[in-house]
Amino acid sequence: MLDKIKVIIAEDDFRIADIHEKFLYKFKEIDVAGKALNGEQTLHLLEQNTPDLLLLDVYMPDMLGSELLPLIREKFPKVSIIMITAATDKVFLEKALSYGVENYLIKPVSRERFDEVIQEYIKKYSLLSSIQDVNQNYVDLLFRKGNHEVIVKSSGLPKGIDEITLGKVKAVFRENKEGLSAEEVGKEIGASRITARRYLEYLSSNQEVRAEVVYGIVGRPERKYYPV
């Protein structure tokens, strides 16, 4: 099972920080590692937690978030950054882009837009963690911007089979050599048993996993899947 994505929220208004934290509770893939009210606390939390993602405001009481960007990139080059700010000055946007931020959200941020951006990041994180060979389709998926469905269809996969989820299922069998049920695989990838079963049957039809019916202690039959 993939490790949870560690997130730090850097926001000088504790009420907004609490709202964003509550928004993030929806995502089982995410763990909020801490909240910072200024630039100094942000750097401290980054040092202490080595998070995967930072939600960064521009207007901080001790320094601008845009001023933090070069410091963050120098000390924590691997952390992903999403700017969430009321700043509409193009200079801030250009600086954010030059430091490779994942996205730029202008307050007030709707729940729908917030969820969309976080979900996009989770998919990208999962793809990077899927440990598969790099090819053009992989790169296209990685750099997609709201065009996920079109790219997936071009990959030749049948309807209902997503390449990112498929990669996560395959990763489960790289780490487990024993037989697994659809329910067990679903727990590993954070999906329902029915979803996991669909992917497992697809892999079975391609002879990438082997399916067998086994009987438990009480004699109840169960379909299990084994790596080939």
C-alpha cells in the first residue's frame, strides 16, 4: 500500500487553514502533517516533516510566500507546492510558475475547485509511485492538465480501466507473492472490492495474474489472485 501523502498548510489566517484542513479530510490518501501561520514556521515544519506537498499562501506576516519559494526550492527541492492566495498580481503568478508550483488557486477557493486540484495531484503522485517503465504514454499522463480521460482512451485500455489505478494494482503484486482477494487488493489501493475485482479480472484475462477459487476454514469459496 502506498504511503500517505504528507501535506503542510502555510496560511496566516488560522480559520482558512482549518477550512483547508477539513477539505483535505475527504482524501484518505492524505495526512495533514502540520499548519504554519508564517514563513518561519513554514520552514520549520518543512524541516521537521519532509512533506510531499505544501499549500502556500502568498501574504504571510513575516515574509511573502513568493519570497519563500527560492528558499524552499534550495532546501527542499522535492516538495510540491500549490499556491492558495488572494494575490491577483501577475508578478506573483509568474514567479510561482518559474519555481515550478503545481497549481495556483485564487481565493476565495470553491470546494469543488479545491477538490479537483488535490485529486489531480493525488493522481500524479500515484503515477510517480507506480514504478513502471517510462514511455511516451506515461509521460503524457504525468504532464496532463485536465485531459486524463482522452489520454487513457488512447492507451488502448478498455472502458472502466484507468492506467493509474491499473499501475497501483500491479504494484500490489510486486510487493505480495501470496494470493490476494479482491477485497484485500481494494484495501491496498484504496478502492472498493468491486473496483478491485474489475481490474483483477482484466489482468487475469491478460494472464498477468492467475485466478483460483480457494476454500476457507468454513468451506466458503473465495476467488484469489496470484502473481504470474
